[in-house]
Amino acid sequence: MTSSSRQLCTTLALLAVRKPQWSFESLAQELRVDASLVKSCWRTLLENAWRLYPRRARSKSGHWQPDPSVKAMIALAAYRARPDQAGDIARQYGVSLQDVKHWRRVLVRLADQLF
């Protein structure tokens, strides 16, 4: 896969996260791509996001960390939410606000590795 196609897949997957109210078909129509490509990119992101996160029982500050699949789920939830809702997500999952923001950055920065 070329760098530009990898970047397109990453963008499509993250847009699908960012705009949950849009169907894959409407996203595809808006971006002038095939809906099956949007669906495929979305599945790739969901199936592989956990690979971005290290398996550590504790963070550097010494508090508990969830396993990589939970970190990925929190990061995806934070990506879908408005920035001012990060605190709500942190409370919902019992993690720190800093962790939520960090895992969201990890997802966005490293999502290209998933494709």
C-alpha cells in the first residue's frame, strides 16, 4: 500500500469515528470514494487499534492502566466526543483525564501504522 493510500485509509477511518451520525454511505458520497472503502477502513481501525498501546500493568506515575484493547476503546470514545467531554470519558472508564488525552493523541498520531 502506498503512503498516500495509507493516509487516505487513516483519514477515512478517523472521519468515521469523528462523525458517528454520518452513515458510511454519506461519508463516502461526501468524500467521493466507494462506501466499501470507508467500511473496510473502519473495520481495520476497530480490529487493530489496540496494537498501538503498550502492555503495561502500571503507568509511569504508578497507577493502574487498562489493557491495550480498553485503551483503544477509550481513545476511540474520546475521538468521537467533543474535546470538552474528555473528563466525562475519564470518569466513565475510571482513568485520568491526562491518560484519555494521551491515548487519543497516540491513536491520531499512530493510526497510519494500522493500515
